[in-house]
Amino acid sequence: MRVRLGDVLRLRKEIVHPRDKPEGRATFVGLEHIESGTGRQTGSLSVDLASLTGRKPKFYTGDIVYGYLRPYLNKVWVADVDGVCSVDQYVYEVDHSVADVKFIAWFMRSPVYLASAPVGGGPGQLPRIRVEEVAAVELDLPSIDEQRRLVVSIRQQLAALERARAAAEAQLAAGRALPAALARALFSTPEASRWPRRPIAELGDRTGRDVVQTGPFGAQLPSSEFVKEGVPVLNIGNVQWGRLQLRHLDHVTPGKAASLGRYRVQTGDLLFTRSGTVGRCGVVPPESDGWLISYHLLRVAFDLSVVDPEFIVAAIRGSEEVQEQVRLASGRGSTRDGVNSGFLLGLRLPIPGLPEQAEMARALREKTRYWERLLDAMQFRFARIQAVPPVLLRRSFSGEL
């Protein structure tokens, strides 16, 4: 039977409004408390109704609470308690005589629903969908028994996928931890304990470049500054442990980049993440020579007659003493966004002679090369698993199963 969602859903219009002087407490479940794509509730708040400053839609157990703001996030929750939600959510009561609430909820999380639902938004507005547009979406509605059978099938298949995802995630975590363990082993020997410790300020370039430089691009840089082509800008997401990932780059116009020469990187520079996951670092390869850095990175220009940059990466990652300094500094928040250049200039690293550095960097590179290939395979498998649920839902609600 072909029906419209408006035939099986009734929009609840009960509102808790401060002007009505409500009393007592209520459970609040907002968009931030609903997991995207699964409808799983990840949290809630207990709110004092008397202290509300804005109106809140009311929902009841068994209702569908639907996030209509940025609907592509698929935040569709079947309420298991009574409570209130945000004004960015619609509350629907389902006609239980013809429709199973979980069947309808899974349909609204599916790509089939999103393909049929017009998602719009005006200037300066986030994408959203209107009540009448939700109601107009059509779907094939089988018998109640068939709806429930499909819900059970979806739940079983997603549970199996979740187990596979958790196993893949555990493998990824182990794979990511191993290179650090290999680096720590190199810096835990009696010989390493005797190496002199020198601050990065003493290891800097001798050509006049700043030893440590912060990029110029703040978090609020207008999107109009970025273009599809031009001079690439390296950001925090491009810096992995020991290497740079050179995909998904921002660019700035050549004209804009011409005034930013001091923020350009050169082959052999080290990039250090100053915010986010503080302390990730990698060496600039030849193909990135002349690119720019963002505000979230610190660039270190080394005297290459004194240090091997790949050894420095290993020292930062492998020295537990250095990692403790990074952890404490990022916890204190040397700047609003993370560690600053002063911290990095004072970071003291164990530094042997240049031949020993090069040999250790080579040995570590050989040991980690296999694991990096394995890690890439793990990440590919994890991405494949993550991509399955939307395909499963599309097949379930397009008649392919």
C-alpha cells in the first residue's frame, strides 16, 4: 500500500512555554543526544521547567522525535520516556493501527526518505525540512506483521555490523599504537638515556627563518578566502604521526598567498599540531615544498646539518618524558587553542650525533613501513563497514530485499 507519511504521522503541538509558569522537572533530549543514523540515545538532561527561557516541544513514550535541522544527519529517535526536546525537532505520534513506529523511524533514517524529502534553507540558514514536506513523502507500507519482520531483520543485521565495526575499531587502535611503541623502545635503552638533551630553540635553521612559526589562518577565516585551486594550505587534519596526509586540502588564491611568504614550508620542516590532538607531527616532503600552514599548526625549521627531521618525529613520539611535557602543556592550555611556539622552542629532546639520528630514523622507518601498509588496509576496511548501514536501509525500503 502506497501512503504519505502524513497519513500515518500526527504532529504533536504540545509546547512547554515559560509564560505558562510550568513547574517540576523533565527529561530533555536534544539533537546532541541522538546518534546520527542509528537513532540511539546517547544522553539527556534533567531540566527545571520553572527556569526555562524558551519554549520546548513535549513528547511521550513511543513518539518519534525527528531532527528537522540538517536532516541529512538522520537524527530520528523513538522516545522511551516522556519529556521535552528542542525547537529544532518535530514530535510525531504514529497511527499504531496501520504502522509500526520503529518501521517508520527506520524509513526516516534511510537514504530512500532523504532522496524523497526536499531539504531546503535560505541565506544564512542551515538546511531544514518543513512539516508539510515531511508529510508529503511517500512510502510503501506493508502489513503490520511485515513491518515488524523487516524491523527485526534490520536490527539483527545492524547488530552484526556493529560487532564488526567494534572489532575493526579495536584493530585500528592497536595498529595506531604500535609505531609509538616501536619508537618508545628506541628511546628506552641505556644508550639513549645518556644522550644530551637540547631545546628545539638550539636546533633551528641558520638561514634567518623563524625557528618556530605559527600559521596565519584562524578558525574564523571566511570561506571566500579559500578556492578550489591555488596554493595548498596544510591544516591539522593533514598531519598524521610521522607523515603528512596530502588529501582534502584547502587552497588560497595565488594573489593572497603572495603576501604570506613567511608561512610557507620547505622540504624537511617539521609540522606540529598545536590544538586538537596536540603533538602529532610529520616532516614536509618535497612535493609540499612552498605550501602554506594554517593557524592550528606550528612549523619548525631545523638546521639540517645538526638534526635529521625524521629522528625528531621519533623523539617526540618515543620519549615518554617529552610526551609527558606535551600532555601537561596541552592540559594547561598554553594558549586558548593549545600549545604555543614558546612551549615548542623550550621542548628538550634527546639528541645524539647526526649519523646516529639518521640510522635510528632509517631503522624505525623500516620497522613501521609494514605496519603503515597494514594500517591503511585496516582503515579501508573500517570505512567499508561504516558505509554499509545506509546501503542496508536503502535496500530495505526500496524493495531490493
